[in-house]
Amino acid sequence: MGPGGHDEASLGYRGAAMNMPTAEELNRSRRGYDAFYGLELLELSETEVRARVLVRDELKQPVGLVHGGIYASLAESVTSLATAAAVIPEGNMATGLSNVTNFLRPITDGHVHALGTRVHRGRTTWVWDVRMSDDADRICAVTRMTIAVRPLPDAYAQAQPPTAG
Amino acid sequence: MGPGGHDEASLGYRGAAMNMPTAEELNRSRRGYDAFYGLELLELSETEVRARVLVRDELKQPVGLVHGGIYASLAESVTSLATAAAVIPEGNMATGLSNVTNFLRPITDGHVHALGTRVHRGRTTWVWDVRMSDDADRICAVTRMTIAVRPLPDAYAQAQPPTAG
Amino acid sequence: MGPGGHDEASLGYRGAAMNMPTAEELNRSRRGYDAFYGLELLELSETEVRARVLVRDELKQPVGLVHGGIYASLAESVTSLATAAAVIPEGNMATGLSNVTNFLRPITDGHVHALGTRVHRGRTTWVWDVRMSDDADRICAVTRMTIAVRPLPDAYAQAQPPTAG
Amino acid sequence: MGPGGHDEASLGYRGAAMNMPTAEELNRSRRGYDAFYGLELLELSETEVRARVLVRDELKQPVGLVHGGIYASLAESVTSLATAAAVIPEGNMATGLSNVTNFLRPITDGHVHALGTRVHRGRTTWVWDVRMSDDADRICAVTRMTIAVRPLPDAYAQAQPPTAG
């Protein structure tokens, strides 16, 4: 996970380990791929999550459309983060099992907007639907994401900040 | 993608419009998201394609594993490029319809290796299976990718380099 | 759609092939597999479709739960029928491209209820989400169905009943 | 499934609880939906399974093609049975998590042939690919099936015949 102790503090986890972090807190601790492609979380709860990504040339495939992998990545990030934020306080971790993305309409500029809605909360798997749209709110891609929820290994349970996705 | 004249030349399209570009040619013309996340094509034909991505921190999710979106992106890129390389010379274009990725085992360093195998060549859709593995050749993710093949709009047909994915 | 008699008249099936058939009309012409496993259509339009199947031993897997194939079949039938009913009058046919079904909770008796909602109407593909539930309205399975819409071959166009799915 | 003692005997499980049942044994104990639609197992191991279904009118959709639900059902049955046959002797059960089926080419008569190959054996999920073909061995549908493997509840562990799918 990285340095860790510092993040726990900045995420306000010192005395409130049972609370979900906010979108703003998660954005501040964003790193790795989420920071690289430009994930911007707007709102998250354990049943709904909203985020967006600013379109730029680095996110496009050869003919100038947003690359399909960006939709899959965005859906994966938001549902993993929302699930992790909810289950880590309970001593569990969240790991992606499968990502099913359908591409409906290309996006070439503006933002890709994502709205994730939880479809199912099982004991060992959560299922989410993600609707992705353009600035005109036209539906452009949909993802069905299945996430495994498993007990956090003990070592992790002590050091883990809440952003594991 | 841009108007292309320069690329067409460098891709050897001057007098050989019916040939598929090689992996090396496609790597040289790589740009946008494929360059951004580090796609390295190794070999491609219209039935098989091999590529890899070097793992680095920018491709990881919060707990230090390669982000699920990278597997989905890699599978999407290689199958789109291989399909496009085959169908553009025939006046068609290739567009991703759906990407189904299952995550089997995490990768934390080395390369993500991808082997794409065409499962079906239909008139309007191609279906590929992609196996992704780590440096020890353990299977880590699998993708089933469906790609629509449609007639290239006339305007495109004149300017289009062969890498549209 | 309503109880039917009235609709049939207003849909003018006697001499007006341009209208969608009703659920009741489709149930009367039901045959083959749909009749075999017990599909009962309740309502359909080109954006929404409802149906149910009565659970019986012939639909169960070895430990007494409704077989996963029944959910997949039910989702496939309702979305194919609703799409076909809408596109056949326009001279097109509907063919399933892919069926992605997630199993969330078992059903052992009563009915399997299906509610299909159209997610996307493209020129060549329609995408539907189907929610399947038990008698207590608990969500038990979800399907994302992609259906190809293609021009009907001429021979078909003359002989075709409106239920092609 | 029923009380089971009798089945265990007929399946030769009295003194050989660690062995997988054969395809022939599973065919003899076939019931419910598998018997209803006509599943015929030909061979199974924990990494590969072969089966077929005889095409008849009861398995067709309105225009006379094998219904998409039959491919999904067949793939689900063979992978669930093969997984269950392998894990039940170890005190686990197998439950379908998701079924992703792509339809490639229609079948109108003869048999639907299925070949399932295990892609991944995880601690809690198994993943299989199933290739379905017609009598001319043309590929007609493919399924990616994910199956959860969980500890068998105690009550089950005592009474359970090995065919739970």
C-alpha cells in the first residue's frame, strides 16, 4: 500500500475507524493508476458512487475516441473504491472478480461521467452496475462489475488505509 | 489520428495497401492511450496477437496490484488493433462492442503478457479470447472481446492509416 | 400495454403489420422452447418487457434450485421477443449476440419474475438489462443482453410471424 | 435432490468417497432440468468435460434455431457438474456465479456439442471456457462460466450425492 501511517491520519481514520471515507478524502489519497488516468471521485456511499474523468489525448485510441479500456477502468475503480470503503472498516477487503463492459457510443471530448449503483450485496460478492455518459448525458458505456469480499489478512488489517480497491 | 500522410508512408502503405502492418510498424505509430500505459506489441496476425506491458507504479491500484483496468485495456488494444489491421485494407473499420474480463491472480511486477486468439470471424462481429499472464506464465486474467466490423465511412477510407482500434 | 382485446384491435393485426403484437398475442403464438419451459409474457413494449415462469421440478438443478440456464433463457426470450416485435415491422430481424447472467440468490418455488429494460437502441445492436426476482421481489439474477438487429432476408419478410426472437 | 442414500449406493459412493463420479454415473442420476432439455454427458474430469444435446423442436426459438438459452444452459450444466463432482468429495459445493455466452452461428438440427475446459482453479472460484459446436464441428457459441466453491453446510455434507450443480 505504501507509506500508510500518514494517509490514515489525513483520512481522519485515527479515531473513527468505522466510518466510510468521503470522495474528497479518497481523491486526496489517490495515487497510482487512478491518479494517472485522472479519476475524480464526486460522491460515494456503499450503494452509489459518482465520478468523472476529463477526456484528453492520452486517453484516446488511434482514431481519436476515448479508449474502451478507460470505461472499463473507470467502472472498476469506482466500484472497487466504494466497496472497499464500506468493507475495510469491517475487516474485509475488496477484489475485482469480473468486469463486463459494453460500449454504446463514442466520446471524443469533455468528461466521461460514471454513476455506479449497487445491484447486490452478498456475503462474498458485491455486484454493481455502472452507467457512463458524456457531457450531454447520453449513455455511452455500461459495466457490470463483480467484486469479491474476503476477510483481510491480519497483517493488512492493522496497517491498511481505506482505499484498497 | 490525424490526416496521416506521414504515417501511411512510414507504415509502408505506399504501394501495398492490401498488407497488414507488422507489430513493429504499429509500435512506431503508437500514440494516445496505448503509448500512455505502455502497450508493446510483439506479433500480430488476423488470428493471433501477442503483446506486453511493463508493470510500474502508475498502473497499480491502491494496494499495489496491477489495476484491473489495465488487463481490460490491454486486451481491448490488442484485439482492436489486430482486427483493424486486418479489416481496414478491406474498407472496414473495427469498433469494440463488449469487453468481458475475469481477474484470476494479481500481478505486482515484471510484465503483463497478453496472447489474443481469434475465436470467431463473423461478417459483422469478430470474437477474441485473450489470456494474460505474469513472468512465470501463470494465467492472471482472461478477456472475451467482441468487436464490430462495419464499412468505413468514405471520408475515412481515403485518409485512414491502418491502426484504428 | 393493457388487458389486450382492445389493444389487438388498436394494433390492427388483421391488416396492419406495422404495429407491435401484444404480450397476449405472443403468448398465444408461443411455441418451441418458450412453451416448453413455460414462458409467460405479461407486458411488452419496445423499451420494457415483463414476464414470469412458474417454478417446477423440471426447471431445477440437482440440489433443487432453479437451474441457472432458466434465468439465462428467460432473459434471452423476453429481450429477443420485445426487440423482434419492434423491429420486424420495420423489415429487420433480431438475433442474440451475447447473454451475460449473474446469479445472486437461489429460487426454489413460486415464480421467477423478469423485468427487462432497454439500455440502448443502436442502429445495429440493442442492449437490455433484465432483473429477475422471486415472489418476495428479492433480486435473484441479472442479465445484460445484447441483440443484433439486421435486415430481414426478403424471403423471410413475406412469411414471417411477428414472434421471431 | 432428495434424501440421497439410494443414489450414493447406485453411484458407488459407499466406499469410495474420494472418487469423482463418471459421466455414465452422472447420466444415470440425471434429473430435473438436465433430463428435461436432454443433457447427455460424455466425459468429465476436473479439468475437462464433454457433453451434447440432441436438437428437437422443443429447444428452438420462434424462427427454428436452437434457443440461446440452451447454449447457456448446456455450458452451465457441464461446468457445474464437473466442478461439483470434483469439490463435493472435499466437502465443498459448487454454485454458478456468472454465465457469459456469445452466440456465433445458429444450429437447426443434429446435436449441440459442448467441450468445457477449466481456465482457472482458485480457492473460491473456478473459471471454465465452453466451446459449443454443430455436427460439422463449426464453433456456434462460447461460454465463460464462473463457479463459486464454498464449504458444504454440515447437514448437506452427510446426505449429499455428488451431482449437485
